[in-house]
Amino acid sequence: MKLSLAMIVKNEARCLARCLAGVRGLADELIIADTGSTDDTVAIAKKFGAQIHHFTWINDFAAARNFALAQTTGDWVLVLDADETVSEPLAREIRAFITGPRQIGRLKIVSDFKHRGQTQRSSTFVSRLFPRGATFAGRIHEQIVSDLPRVNLHGELAHDGYLETQKSDRNVKMLQAELARDPRNAYLHFQLALEYTSLERPRDAFAALQSARKYMQPSDPFAPNVIVDFLYAALELKQYAAGLEAIRDSESWLADFPDFHHVCGLFYMRYVGSDPAKNIGDLPKIEQSFLRSLTLGETEKYKSVYGSGSFLASYNLGVFYHAFGDDAGAQRCLEAAARQNYAPAAALLQQLKP
């Protein structure tokens, strides 16, 4: 079976060589649609033997993706972005996958991002490997259109694009334009919130998440992350009433999501601390939330931040125990987090030494 790599790029000299090196020996042809690069992107692609096709940018990612797909000749197509890197375990899975039945492979994208000055990591599955004939729809945050069954592949596709925010202003404008045409689209409101978060505009992100909550359905694949991100935004902006309402409305259908319980623990810590005399009745929910996260453990069912079901929950539970004088409990939790190489836990343990 012949495998084609299909990419759209613009000014990706920072990372393109790394991406193409990761598919050397995997893809039988490299198809790159360049939308107007002014750096060394095209020259780098040519060094790897890629076929370069020029596409005039029309503010439509699906159109650009489909143009690239139209240039491919393989039986199967792998779609990547330049800031992604295929791991060797994933490459082995892809080779095996394309010898099987016609179905769509959902790749496990592992993304680094900044949160309050710390680099964290999340994972989610996205449809990127498919038989020839499928196409994309959506001017931004485009999706594969196909009735074929979808199967998760578990090798990692590393992504570091969230650490670069220079494209967020462009994306905000595109999302706003799409929302002007489709104002009740919860997915677009959610994506807009993500861009505002990258730009460190928490009030705008909170407003977009409020709209996403209003228009989404719990069955929407992105709905769990709308709630989690909404709670983080409510926590940051001290919108406690809105946060409590979101928790009450969501706790039944997010019972198995460790990220939800983790953020609930953080939210209740801040909420109780804001007015202890008034809110002391919710104090037990702090411990309950973190313990629930740890009981659930890490998940692949949802887009999840690594550590929400392990070291992050252990660390924050340890901080809680320490604040209330339970030194044994604090040490136990912090040691568990430190064993997973969570540096803040190791640093706090050092401070607690007599």
C-alpha cells in the first residue's frame, strides 16, 4: 500500500525539517501545499524530496487541505502539521494500519502548552490517517468528512505548536468571521476561547466559553473540555457563582473525567479560601475531588492534561493537607508526585524538611 503525506505550510522553517525527518521511510511521497512562505520553508521541503505545490491562501483551511489531498497518488493519506513529529512507535502502527481494512486512524496528539508559567502536556485523538477519497470541511479547525469507522492509534504524535502564539491573532479573526455566519456553533466558540487563552485574554476566553456552554450538547465530543476550561477561567476570574453552577450542571455526566474532578478540587480550594466563614461547608469537597481524580487515574477517553489523574492531583492534595496541618498526609502525596518527576512536589518536600 502506498502512503502519501499531505501538508499545508507557511513559514514553518522552525520545525519542518524535524517533521519531515520523522516520516522518512514511512511515507512514499511527500505532498506539500505552500500558502505563501517567505522563509526557508520551501527550500527545506525540497531537501527532503517533497513535491511543492503553491496554493493562494483564501482564509479556508479545508480548501487548502483538500488542494493538498488532490495532489496525492497514494492509497492512504497521512495528514500532519509542521509542528508535529511522528514517534517510531506510531510509525510502526501506521505501517500496520494501512495493510488492514478501510477505516480512519485517529492519532494520539500529545501537546505541550504553557499554564501559569509551567509547561504541561495534554493528549487527544484526531482523525489524520485515512484511505484516499476522504476530504475536509470547515474554514478553520477543519474536520474529516467520512462515514468510515474510526480507530485510535496509541503511538504518540508530538506537537509543540501551542508554545507558539503568533498565529492566534489570525485564528481569532477567522473564528469571529465564522461565528458571524454561524453564531450558535458551540465548537467555534470553544476554539475561540482556546485562542484567547493562548493570547492571555482570560475575560474574552470566559465569555467565549459561556457561549460554548450555552449552545453545546453534553454528547458533543468537545463538551467535557468546555466545562473544564470554563472552570479554570471562572477560578482565575473569581466567578464563583458561575463555576458552582457549571459543576452542579456537569458532575453527573463528567463523573469519569479526572480533569473535571481535578479542576473542581482547585476551584473549591480557591472558593473556600475566598470566604472561609461563609463557604466552609464546601471544604470536604476539596479532598473528595482530588481523591476522585486519583481513583480514576489517567484517561484516554477524553482530551486530558497529563497528571490530572496522578501527579497533579497528588501534589495539590498534598498542598491541601499541608495547609491543614496533616504533615503525614502531605508528605505521602508529595512523595507520590515527586516519584513521577513533578518538580514542584520535590521542591515543596525540601521546604517541609525539619
